[in-house]
Amino acid sequence: MTHPSEAQERTRKYPFVNMRISDHSILDTIEGRHNCKLCDRSRKFFCYNCYIPVGELEGALPRLELPLKIDIIKHKKEIDGKSSAVHAAVLAPEHVRIHTFPDIPDYREEPGVVLIFPSATALTVPQLFERNVQLQIGDNYGLPKGHHMGTMLRRRMDEVEVQDPNLKDQVSPKKKWTLENLPIRRAVFIDSTWNQSRGIYADERVRGLRTVVLQNRLSQFWRHQRGSPRWYLATIEAIHQFLLEVHINAWGLNSGYRGLDNLEITEGFHQLAAPLTIETSIEDVGRVSPYNGQYDNLLFFFANMYDLIHKYYDHNELIAYRRPI
């Protein structure tokens, strides 16, 4: 999609340019509110309790198929109507479910579950796919003596692929990934502030899960969270970033896809994606085809609200976009 004012001169890059996000102008035409057919509550676009569209949006929204299941653990203090996590449940209802802490499943006996959380033992997505990748971080994650893992979020990280000198002259066979043999079957996200998330992580039902850390990407979220850096993503952004990394590591990146150009993802991401880039049709958006925007519509509501916010507010004046990087 292109920004409505693409032809106008602007000083900032529109983050969603060239992404495969469906035309969301229908959202701008909705007037009034409608009752949810399940709970009868009055809602604008969708019911954030039942996770279904309302009114004329029934049957009009994009519907996504994801390669794995997504669980979102929401802190009870998170306001339902303001959470971007609900977008995922509305747009990919067959693959996303939301739980309010402490009413959550016990994941300890379920195979193939990972928690997206920057713990001391967190793996990267390429490592899950058996790529020889290391985080570019120093001793104690580059933090001063006395700091602990809870402050890791304030530290930018990057990944590099390293070569094993013992395998210099060998060609290691690449595993063929399918929807059935992915190394992850379910990914769990925590929808809360950073301080609240550490309390949820302490719960024994999730603490034993393998943890995964995402590549750094600047958030486009307009709502300021005190003390958080610019690359602390909104939940829907984090889900999109995770699925993007999973898909590219499993099935590659379409060489013609330009939707990543303005997303401001760390250079390490692009370096790791480069050898996985594949020449194929720009129209190919199959489920296991090289990444070509298959999950971009997760940002359908997010991009619309971003446009609305920037219609009334100067980007450079919003505190959320002036946070430290």
C-alpha cells in the first residue's frame, strides 16, 4: 500500500510503504457504533472482548493464515480497547488466542512452545532454525557491573552469522522446512508494560519455556510508555516481526519485496536475510513461498490508526517518537 499523501513532500519516511496491507480506507467511512452479535456491547470496528468485527466490517476485513499458533498473555491492567494485541485475534482468529493473566494455560508439557521474552538464555529466531548465529554483545550484555537481566531491554542488540573454521571447506545440507516440521508450534507473547511482564515471566507455567529475542526494530507506536526505548514494540508489531523472522528463516525472502525498506529494522536483520533472498515472482504470496508480505495485514488497524494520528499531530512533536534509540 502507499500512504494517502505519498505524492506530497515529507520529512519522514512512511514506515508502511510498499507493504502488502489492504486498503483500510473503509475504516474511515464507519460512522457510529454497532452492537457485538455475541455480547451485545457497543463497539466501533470490532469487539475487543469477543474478537470479532462488528457492523459493516463483518466479512470486509482481511483474514490471515499464520504458520504457527500465537498466544497472547494480557496483564489484567491492560485496557482492552487500547491493546494492539486484539488486532491479531480479529485478523487471524484461527491462529491467535488471548488469555488474561493469571488465567493462562500450563505450557510446561506442550512441545514446541517458545516465549518471546529477552531472558538471559534467550535464543534468536535464526538459532531456532539451526543457523550459527551469535548476539553481538559483550560481557554481562554490555551492562555495568551490578545490573541484571531485567535491564537488558535498554540495550540494543545485533546478530552476526559466524563461520565454524572446522567446516570451512564443507557444505552443510540445508533442512527443508514445512508447516509441519517448524521448530516452533506456538509462540507466547506478553501484552503488558515492561515491569508487568517480569511479574508474568515469574509464573512457573511460563518460566520454563525456551525464550526468544527479536531483532531490534524501531516502533511506530504513537502511545508513549514511560522509560521504554524506541525499539520497545507494540504487541502487534512484535508479532509481525517474529513471524517475519520465522518465515524468512524457513522459506526465504522474495527479492522483489520492498516492504522492509522503511521499517527501520537493525542492519543485522538485513545481513542475515541477504543469503536467504530468492528470485521469484513478485505475485507469489503462497504460505511457504519466500516472504512477500504474507503477514503484513496484521498491521491493518495499526497502520490506519497511525495515519489518523499523523493527520492531527506532528510526528516530531509526539513524545513516543522522541524516545532514545
